[in-house]
Amino acid sequence: MNSKQRSSARLTVLALCATLALVPTLARASRPATPDASLGNLIEYRLARHGLDRVRADVHNGVVTLTGTVDNLAERNAAEKVAKLEDISQVVDNLNLKKVDRTDAAIVVDIQDVLDHYPFYGIFDWVEAHVGDGQVELTGSVYQPWHRDVLEQRVARIEGVHSIKNEVTVQPVSLTDDAIRTQAAGALYSDFMFNDFAGTLHPPIHIVVENGKLTLEGTVRSKVEKQGAEAIVRNDTSAFHVKDDLRVSGQIPSSSRQPAT
């Protein structure tokens, strides 16, 4: 056998080996994927792109079951949202939250930190949190509707939060209410008792106005300040009802004194 024949034989053997190696792959490719399997692969791909690669998606008859572990409630909510494709009729959430050793008191501190660092939480908003066994209930009232949802999303990122019940209301759109807000804020923070808080990021007294009714929320340093704040808004605004829910404390939280940037 000459060199040309040997080269031809070698190429034939190599081609045969390559073909044999491809047989399993070709066999797998020839099997059509089921619609459920394709949907499951698509959902897991989307989950991974959102950083949720520890979540598995099993689809059966258009119902997707999510399993795995997530770090917080925000990730759980995100996984459910990602899994809601057009062809999915139901999302079953069997996800586990990462176990953390946190007290309710620590969660409350973190929620207050969320409020303190949310730049759009202002003088006309008031939100409180009640926590029991990691179950959070948010109450209060906000001036703009998106504040309600954004604050819930931020609280959902806190470790140890298992669920959130959002009872925060949105104040109605009203030129009359806006006028009362302006009157109250101007009168309060131009008064000698409170003018040192004018322009701060989170002033101690919040003004909630709904349908002409004005409620004072927050913390003051003395009963004199509490009585003074109520008297100011009664005398210097057109609110037809004033409710004083101010708390008295010996010291205003330091976060209230941070200047606006």
C-alpha cells in the first residue's frame, strides 16, 4: 500500500469514528422535547438570568412547580413573576426561604432603616411596621401610589421576613388636600419650636391629609411640642378635622436630623 492509499484509509477511519461518536447525540436530538419540558427549560433559563439559578421549575400540564431555596422574600416574589409565562396556567410555590436566626425586633430596626434611606419617603408619608414571627404588616398612608409598592419591595429584601401584608393606603388626589398640606408644613416648620428641622431629610412630624382630615404622626420631644404642633395646624390650616397621633419622646431619632442632599 503506497502512501496515498494509507492516507486515504486513515481519513476513512477517522470519518467513521466521528460518525459513531455523533450517534448518541443525533439519537437524542431526534427525540422531540415535550411542551412541558421545553417550558421548564425556558423558565429555568429566565430564572438563571435573574440570578435565581438555585430555583428549579417542573412543568406538568401547564402548571409549574418551583422548588429550591431563595435568600429572601423578594427573590421568592421574583421567581413567581418570572415563572408566569403565557402558557403557564398556575404557579405552585414550594420554595424555601433561607433559614436565618433573626428576632422580630431586629427586623423592625431594618424596616425603619429602609424608611430612613428611601429618599422619597417624605413629610406627607407615614408608614409603620408590625412584626410577629417574621410576618410583617405595613400600615399607614403615602402621598404617591408607587411609594406603597416600592417600600414593600424593599422590605421584602430583609432577611427573616417571611410574609408581608401591605395595608398602606394611598391618599386621594385633591387640590384642597394639597393646600392643607402646604399650609400645615409651612406653619409647623416656620414656628420657633420646629424650625430647626426645616429642610431635613426626615422631619419628626409627618402630615397626613385625606379628604380634608389632617393627622399628625411622628415623635416630638415634649408634651409642650405635642400641644404646640396641634395648636399650630388647628389655627393655621383649613383642615376641617385635626387628629394628633404624635408620640412624646425625650429625644428625636438622629435620622430625622439628616439634612437633605
